[in-house]
Amino acid sequence: ESGVGYVCKGRGLVGAKRRLGEATRAEPDEGGRFGLGLPAKGQWLGWGYTILFGLHSLWLLSGLLGTWAFGAWPYGSDAAYYFVGFSQTTALLIPQLFVSLVLRSAALRDRLSGTTFKTLNLSLLFSSVLLFVAEVVQSIAEGGVGFKMICAALTASLSTAALRKHGMPQLKLLDTLKAQASGEESNSLARAYTALCAIAVLGAVLNSLGSGLLAGWLKRLTTDPILEAHHFLTYSALLCAQAGSLLTLQSAAVVGAKRLASDTYQKLNLGGVLSASFTLLSFLWALKMKCKLAGVFCIGGLINLALLGVSFQGLYRGQEA
């Protein structure tokens, strides 16, 4: 059986080696194609992911412009908080963009049945649910329906259709954590991906369940309501996409460097490198703007330093294979 966390079935690395050939055959190397051609007639999933990739690109562009605007022209005494809110969400738009690009490429080649792409679709499905909730909360508070509702609806439709056609992935993150804690899995890169994935999942849970409390706590630090509950829900939604990306990279790292050389994992690792780099640079700029969220900077800085190092190592190993 190939798939995310397939190494953890009580047989440790012996079982992993036995299934190595099958895992590689299940999802062969894509080569160096970046997958930017137009879908063929009748590839409606391909067209759907093409539209989704375009929407995610526009969302990222708007996030970059907003981050730049709040950083370049400070908005009152609480400008640094606005900047942090924009920059952290924008950083997570980068992995999401690469996930949609990978799924588009897979749809064009009729490979959405692979475990990697099932996992990515499932992560986007979770993401779309949280994004829908965030948009509902925002519409109740501010009125109207925004851009995120369109993204959520399209994402949910595509992911649901793909999963209904090809089936659900068998996720074994808890089994993987147990195996790594017991020492059955000694692959340091795979262990690092697993840890980062667990942190992303935990972050998504805490930000979604505590969105109201976090928004209320932030209001006490500022003169204006800057980050509302829907902002934290949106952040949680984007963390789901990042978790899916890291979980698939963990599976590839278990198989080895040749698997990481696949175009799919090169893209996902590149997304991690760019996202972490953007976050760290935005932290430095926020400190220059005298933002007082020192605890957030310490925790987020350490996590993104780890993400940068792990993603760069995965990218490097794949290119050297």
C-alpha cells in the first residue's frame, strides 16, 4: 500500500522497504513539467483547478499589495498589528497556491487518483469548510459576501468531486507520530515534516476554536478592532492547506530523495521555502514598526525557521537526486 504515513503499520522500516517499489509505481516522477498548459476539451476538473489557481493567484496578489501598503504607509498607532495580520495570512497563501498548482497539473494528466493528490484534495476540503465559516461570520458582522466565499465554494466543489471519484486517502498521522516517538522511523527529514504538519494541524484547531477569544484579547492591546474572529478562521483554513502539503512531503521523504525529486514535491517544498522566508522578513519589518507581540514573534519565528530549513533541505535533496 502506498500513501501518506504508510510506513506505520507495525512493521517499521522493513515494511517500508517492502512497499517502496509499489509506492514509487503508484505515483511516478512527473518530470520537470510545470503544468501551465491549457486543459483539453472535456477535462472539467482541469479547467476547475485552472480557475482555482487563478483565484488563488489573485488572492495572493491582493495580500502582497495589502502587506506592502500597511508596511510602507503606517496606519495610525496600531499600524504594526495591521501589518502582522496581513503578512501572516499572506504567507500562508503561498503554500495554498502551490497546492492548487500541483492539483491542476495532476488533473491535466489524470493522476488525481494518487494518494498524494487525494491528501491534498482532502486538506483543501477542510480548508474550504473553515473558509466558508469565516466568510459567514464576516458577512454577519460586516454584511455582504466577499471573494473568499467564491474560493471556498469552488474549492469545496472540486475537492469533493475528485474525492468522490477517486476515493478518500488513508491518513495515518497519529500512527506516524507513534512510530517516530518509538524510534521505528529514523528518517530525520520525515520526522521534521511530521512535526511541522502536527504543529500546523494544532494551529488550525486552536485558531478556529479560539477565534473569538483571540480577537477579544487583541482588542485589549489596540485602540481599533483589527483582527476579528473571521481573520483567525481564515488563518486556520490556510493552515489546513499547509498541513496537507507537509503530510505529503513526509510520505515522499520516507521513500527517499528520488521521490522528492518529483516535480510535485519540488513545488510543495518551494512553496514552503517562500512562505517561511516571507514570514520571517515580515516579522523583522514588524519589529522595526515597534509591534509588541514578542511572544508571537518568538514562537512563529522558530516555527518558520524550522519550516525554511526543512523545506530547503527537501528541495535540495530532490535536486541532487
